[in-house]
Amino acid sequence: MRFWPKALLVAWLTGVIAPCGLRAGPASADSALFRSLHYRLEVAPGVPASFITVGVTNEVVTLNGAVDNLLARKRAEAIAATTPGVSAVHNQIVILPAERNDWEVRAGVADALSVAPALKNDKIDPEVRDGFVTLTGK
């Protein structure tokens, strides 16, 4: 494995230099954006980059793939939109919810209820049976 000086790695990822060490020109702008965005998705918490494909054409990014929650989809889009040089983002990532058992669903509902400011003083108990949630309490 080769270790590059940080400045050289950043220059390569941003397209200032090409991998062979030559200066990158306009023809390689899309590949530089691809490398930069791919790296940013890989290091982003909560973004399953291995399930997302990136395409770049004329500085327009297209995201494809599947994630298991809306937040991951939105994070990937926000990262792409804030990548320098990107002019537009087409987010075609689909959300495929993961299979969860009743206990996992109950824990998720209980967590969501516990942080809801409007329900701070309420005692609500979620019950889950065969994927259906029933809320009881006051």
C-alpha cells in the first residue's frame, strides 16, 4: 500500500492533478468530481456508500442505489449538493426498509416517543404484534 502526502491526495481527489501526476484539464472535471464525491460518501457517517452508485456528467451528479432509511438518502444528496463543482443532483436512491422484528419496532417507536417534545410529560406505551403498533397511555 502506498501512502501519499495529504496535500497530494487532496489535490488528486479535487482534480487539481491527475493520478499520473499531470495537471487535470476540463475533460477530467467529471472524473475529479466523481472521485471527490465518492470519497466524501465513503467517510460520511450514516451513509452506506457501498450501496450507492455515483454518476457525473457535465457536473451533474446522479445518485442511484438503495438504502434502508430516509435520513441516509437525504445525507447522500446533501453531500453531493455541497461538493464543490457540482451544479445539480438527481437523487434516484430508493428506500428499502430493513426487515425488523416486533421487538426492534417497539424499541424504535419508544425511542421516537421519548424524544418528541410534545409528548414530554405523557406516558405512552407502544405495543407491537405482527408488525402493527398500538399506543396506549395518556
